[in-house]
Amino acid sequence: MLAAAFGRFSVARSQALSSLCAWRHLSSSSALTSDAAASSAAAAPAREEMKYDVLIVGAGPAGLSAAIRIKTSCQAAGKEVSVCVIDKGGEVGAHTLSGCVLETRTLDELIPTWKDDPDCPIKVKVTKDRFLFMPSSGLSLPLPPPPGTGNKGKNYVVSLSQVTRWMAKRAEALGVEIYAGFAGRKLLTNWDGVVEGVATGDMGVGKDGQPKPTFAPGADLRARVTLLAEGCRGSLSEEAISRFSLRRLAGAEPQTYALGIKEVWQVPEANHQPGTVIHTVGFPTPWSTYAGGFIYHMDEGRVALGYVVGLDYDNPNISPFQEFQKWKTHPAVRKHIEGGTCLQYGARTLNEGGLQSIPRLHFPGGALIGCSAGFLNVAKIKGTHTAMMSGLAAGEAAFRALTSDKAPATGPVDMASYEEALRRSWLWDELKAVRNVRPGFKWGLLPGMLHAALSTALKGREPWTLLHGRPDHEHLKPLAEAGPAPAYPKPDGVLTFDLPTSLYRSGTNHEHDQPSHLKIKDEGAFERSNLPHYGGPETKYCPAGVYEYRTDEHGRQRLHVNAQNCLHCKACDIKDPGRNIKWTVPEGGQGPSYTAM
């Protein structure tokens, strides 16, 4: 059946791909001389326009779940809905990073036969589940996992970037058109403000904003339903949230975030324990800051480990990257990777606001799905199964809205039924039960842990709902009130590393001669405020060394932005105390290149 479906769409897909990619080939062709390239750029046609029933921005778990659900619904009903998925990564999975211990609850419903697929990368079931309290560099105290958060015997240790690649192949076999390397630049709206698709970015624009000889225009992708599945703090998602006042309409709290930093190691066979899952709290971050580590033993002798720091921390001297490096020196951590080789490095922000911070999920012409909205279960330290569930629900709603007897013949359709269905689902119940876990850590580590244990034991039946309060960028204290800077070890090049070495392992790459995708609203604000009052926190919270201060010819410190280093984590868009940095998409296909994350 899958092969037959692929056959029906292969010709149409090839034609569409040729049309969409023709201009992209122009920018990379080495056969053009500069004169010929300039002539071609001058004669470039108008922006390509393509039409679909459903356009999905982001080929992550949520977006691909929505695409697969629409197509399997088409098969079951004997109807046809065209679906296009675009992703800013150079290939599907290139920008996908997660812990990742996968709960397969949604996958069991979405692809019931996944265990029978020999190509499925979900193979390592959790065999050991530990939770360590590490109050000092030499101690670790095993504690039972919080109620309802255990993994042993039911969840799987995976590489989410590999899982999304597998899901993309399943989606394509069903007839979904997937185009990696195309970044959504802005929302397209009709005359009355209803979203009707997305414009992808131009290629071949110089740092001065002028077209280069290799210039080629982007494409306008129009759809009756636009699903935004960009992940945490997606630029189009934030545009939709702001334009349609989705937080205000839902009465939602400000979203609160964390920054996760991760490495994947190849370790000696003697150190490898496939299926072992360990979470840690305590060392090294101050107990007033929400933070913790994870160690996941994958397949093929690999170990994933990482450290997560809540971006509501108040000490501007904290460096999440350095906290991670220091965390690896703890005996309870280092024994898992000693003698091994670090293969890959990456970083990503994650939504931690939970139920209180979810905005209205639908807007005129589309909807937010996955981490674009924020469905992470902080108590479980998992968000993939909930992101997939939101995609599944959105796919069902889109299919019904487009194919019902009452559906309009043309134009955007209403996606309100998606939010209604999600509120009736197990996802909403799951998030309601743990809604008070994350905000309870505002009191510190130990009180937060006690409160989390109580809250999860009550399963959400407590009559109160805690609030997050201020957004993350308002939490930093001035240097004078912050106390001493943490002491970080000098990298040894074996267990701990400097930032340039780590960044190299991310594979990130951006064409230098293009406009910076990190938009600075006020060039002088960093020197007037961030540097004297907060010590330049952007040089510390960024896990890619994007921001640095350099001395100019007059002896003054000036901020320099190394946009080519960017890992697309979005921490700067979230944490800058002056809200002076806006993250936007660079040229499509650029950024990190994750293979095992």
C-alpha cells in the first residue's frame, strides 16, 4: 500500500521539487561565470508560487506526525489532501536535538506497525533508571524517581534526529512532499489578515543586503491550512503568537525556558550499558538555579549526556556551557565516558512553562503544534510524545476541516476543532497533573524537589495553580548584587573542552557573506547597559560563542556578533535583559548538522 501511494505521487513530487529547487541550484552552481551569474540574477523570474491543502513548517516529530496522520486518514477515507513539509535544516533531522528518552504512546497510535519496520531506529529499551542527588563533586545519592516518571521497561533511548529521518521516509512513502533546506521567512496573509501560507527566504543576498550574482528568489507556498511546527521559540510561531495575541486570548503566563547542552560520546565496551538512564541534580549549579543533567546509554557503544539550565537564573556570571563541562568532572558522570571520544555537540532551548504557558493554539488559517506551543512534561523530562500527539490531533482536525461536507470549496479553513480535541485528550490531563512542578522550583532545589514529589503524587488534584511570574529576561541581577562568579575548570581536551572545539563538533556552518540572522534592535544598548550592569551576559549564556566584546581603535569595548557560529538554540532571543536580540532564519540549509542527536 505504501509503495502504491508513493507511486501515485512520485511524478507530481518530482515536478514540484524541480520547480522549487531550480532557483536554489543557481546559488550553488560552480559552472556559472560571475558575468553569466549576474546576467542570470538580473533575468531571474518572479517568486515561484505553489499551492497545497496543508503546509507544515518544520520536519520534527510534531510536523511529521501531522503529515502522516493526514495521509493515513486519506487512505482510510479514499480522499486526497496535498501536504507539503519544509524544514530549514540542510536535511531532515539536521536541526533536531533532544535528550532523548522516548515514550511511544503516540507512536503506537500513529504507526501501529513501527516495531515491525527493520529500518526503525527505536530499538534500545530502558533497562535501568536512576536518579542521583549530587551535593558535591565527590558524592552521589541515589533517589527514587518522582512518582509516574519512571522509564524502565517501557520507554526507549533514541537519537531523535535519526527518528525524524525515519519518520520522514514513512511520510514520503505516503505521498507527503518534504523539502529540507527551505527556511520559512514570513507568514503570508490574505486581504483580511488570514494566514494562507509561508514565504521562504531568498538565496544569494550579500551582507550589505544587496543581491549577489548568485541571487535567486524564494518561493511563496500557499495553503488552506498552515501548521507551525518549528520547535521551541520558532520565528514564525512567535510572529503568529504576537500578531493574533494568542497568549492574551488564552490568558497564558509568559513562557519559561531552559537551555539544554548535549554531547554524544563513543565509549569503550566496558563502559557501555545499553538502556541505562540516569538523571542528576545538585552539582555544580547553585541550588537556587533550576538545573540538572542526564546520561543515556544508546546503541552502538554511544552515550548521550547533557545538562539543562533554566533560563530564569539570576546570576549573570553563569555560563551554561561551563556548567556542563564542570558537571562532567563529577565521578558519577565521568565514569560513563572515560576512555571515550566525543563525537558531537549541540544545544537547544526547551519550553518549560507547561499548561500555564500554552497560548491559544489556533489562529486564522492555521495552528501551533509541538514545541512551537510548548507541551513539555517537565516532571517526566519528556516532550516528544506530547509534541507528536499535538501533531496527530492537528492532522486529524485539518483532514476533517478540509474534507467534511461543510468544508468551503476554497480558501483557509478553521482549525478551532484541533484545540478542542487536544483539551479533551490525555495530553491535557498529563500536563494538568504536573502543572505545579516547574514553578515550585522558584523556592530553590530542595524545596522544589519536595514540592514536586507532593505535586506528582497528588496527580494534579491540588486546588492551586502556581504561576511563573516574570519572563526569563527579567530575572538577571546586576553584577553588584550577583555575588562571586563561579569557578570553572580549565578544559583538559579529554573530558572537558573549550567552546571552539565543541562548536566544531556541531557541524554548524553559515555563509559569511549574508545578512546576519541575529537582528540587533539597538547597536549601542549592549555597551550602555549589558556590559556595565550585567557584565555582558550574552558572552556567557550563548553556547556557541556568537557574542564577544572587542576593543575598537578608541579603546572602547564593542559587541561583535559571530552569526556564523550560531546553533539556532534561541537563548539570546529569550535571555537578553533588554530584549534587544531577535533571532530570525538564515539562508535555508545552514546551521548545525546533527546526525546522532
